[in-house]
Amino acid sequence: MHKLLKQIPLFSSLSRRDIRFLAQIAKQLELPSGRVLFKEGELGNRLYIIAEGELEIIKAFGTQGEIVLRVCYVGEPIGEMSFLRPGGTRSATVRAKTGVRLIEIARDDFELFLLGRPGIAYEIARNLSQRLVDSENRFIRALAEKSRKLAVLSKLVTASVDDFELHEPTDSIREQAGDVAQIQINVLGKFQIFRSETILTEKQLNARLPLMFLKSLITRGAENVPRDLLIEDLWPGSPPDYAKLNFKVVLHRLRKMIGHPETGSPYVWYKRNLVTLNRGLVRLDLDEFLSLYKRARRAERAGDVRNAIAFGNSAIELYRGDYLEEELYTPWTVLKREEIRAVYIDILRRTAAHHENQGSPRRSIDLYKLIIKADPSLEEAYRKLMLTYSNLGMRTEAIRTYNECRRALDRELGVGPDELTISIYKRIMEGCR
């Protein structure tokens, strides 16, 4: 800790003796990926220094206008502005981009540390002033660069406005569809695009806005999606003319990015302010997953357990992760992600029950574990797993599952197991005597 504190610009001029004193009042804190350290507007009575990992600085957290201002790395102080100003509040929200280890210093302890050390307070203030000057200069340079790029874009649009006229494909293009390479888009787990079974590389897809446009289109149903709905997702609160121009430019870029290199046949149609993914050329793993789920349910209702299990297992295998998992904090993906996860949990639950009824309890154990992984607070899955373990004579595993349930419910919901779960646990414990 001594070495790290000495490397912090805020404390770089302090003596070894003062660094030792500072290390005595510092504490260590760990956060998992995705956890919020503090929110905008909260009282800033703690200073943090990154020892391991990365943190994101966010404005408008939890809203459609949420934006990541920058990423902070090892050695950077976090929250020093409000920390050094009594009564100061946080100017932004900070969230762990990765798992992080932090050094934490409380203001009260820090003020006691500064008593009798006015020279140290002066040095820290001088270093902080320099950081503010550097930050201001970076902001001015970034603003100038942004203005330059906007001017270039304005000229491009003015000179090439005809290039951005977007129309429904002609009949001749539709007739060519059979000769055009199909595209496969995976949205379950890692987002991927394949053309003729060849994955488009990160270099080919290095355009965030067109990809976000495509993700929004898929999230909104992929067919006859109103332009204004896509604009609201991508440019919330923007002036109408600016948003419509952005819409045209980004849609044009998307069609060029995923278009066939020779024919350029459109995979995305636009007519009467409605956007549609050309399902004759584009396949989604999500469609296949939902189709398998429906086929499993139909087989189940028909009493065809064999096919219910087969279709269920295929759907489970296709679920490589949550919907658009890399867009975890994008507001318009949240509801869709929860809906699809609910379908996934339902097919897991039904398929596990079929396996158990067919005399394959060990396969059902695997599926109950997947349910718990998908939703650690789903108490029913723990009960099923406890009972299955108990029926197999695996009482130690059943007891361990109960303890995992108790910890998960406390962590996720702040509650304990309900009476039914406790009753099952007690019966298992009695069987151990």
C-alpha cells in the first residue's frame, strides 16, 4: 500500500513518514464487476484509489441518456473533488467495469492526519490544482476535435445527401435473394454476425452506432419498427432534425457494413418510416430458441415426452448467455433480457421435471443448477435440487444446497428461506441422524 500511495499524483510529494501515516488510516475495499461504488449527488466523504481493476465514470446513471464519461485505471484517485470539499456531493456515478480492489480513506481520518501538517495540505492542494488544469486542457482539446468532426460530417451529408436516400428493395433485388449470402445474428450471449458461416471480424464491425442500431431493431421486434422508436433508443432527447439526420446516416452505414460485398443487397428495409430486418436473408438465434421452446411446449401438451425433452435440450444448448449480455446497462435491453431469461428458466424447469420423471435425476440436477445460475434468488430451484440430492442419498450435497440458498436469499433479497424450504432442510437433517 505504501508504494501505491506514493505513486498517486495527489500524494507524490509526501515524505515516506507521511505516506506511512496515511497508510495507517487507509482501508481496502473490493467490488465485483457491475457494482456501483457511489452515485451522483451522494455526499462525498470518502476518497478511493484504484489498486486493481477498472472503474467507469457515468453521468445520468440509470436513464436513457446514460453515458460513460471515461474509464479509470490502477493508481487513479476517485472522488477527490467532493472529498476535499466539506459538504461536497458526487458529480457522477462510479461503477466497477471489472472486479476492483480499492484503497479507501475517510474524510474525518484524513482531516486528523492533516492537523499539524499544513505543508502537506498545501502540497496536496497544489497537485490537485495541476490535475484540474490538465483536465481542462484535455476537455478543450476534445471539444475542438469534436467540432472539427461535426464540420466534416456536415459537409459530407450536404455533398452526398442522395447516398442516404433509403428505399424498399426493388422486385429485382428480391428475386436475387436466393443468390445472396444469408446472415446469422447471435444475440444470446456474445453478439456475433456470420455471413455464409464466416464470422464478421471485430475490424469489420468496428462501428458502435450501426451495431447499436441493429441491436435496437432486433430488441424492438425486427419487423415494422417505427423510426421514432429507434431514434428514442439511440438519441434520446436530441433535436428532431439532428436525430433524423443521424438515423439516415447510421442506417446507411449499417446496410453497407453488413451488406454483401458484391451485390450489396439490403438486409435491412426502410419504408414509410418503418424499419424491417429482411427475414429472407437474416436468421436470429433468438428466433430458433423461441421456436424450440414452443415446439417443446406443444410436444408436452400432446403427451410426447420424448420430443418435449429433445426440443427442450436443444433450446437449452442454444442459450449461450443472456440476451445482449454486453449491453447489460443499456435501458432498452433490460425488459427484453428479463423476458427471454424467464423463457429460459421455464424450459429448464420443465425439462428437468421430464428428466426426473423419466428416471434421469442426475441430468435434472444439472438443469436445476442452471436455473440457480440464471436466477440465484429462485427458491423453488433450491428446493427441487435439495429433494433430488436427498432422493439419491446425497444428503451432504442437499445440506450444502440449503446453505447456498440461505446465503443467496440474504444477498439478493435480504430475506431468509421460507417455511417450506426450512421444513425440507429439517427432514434431510433428521435423515442424517
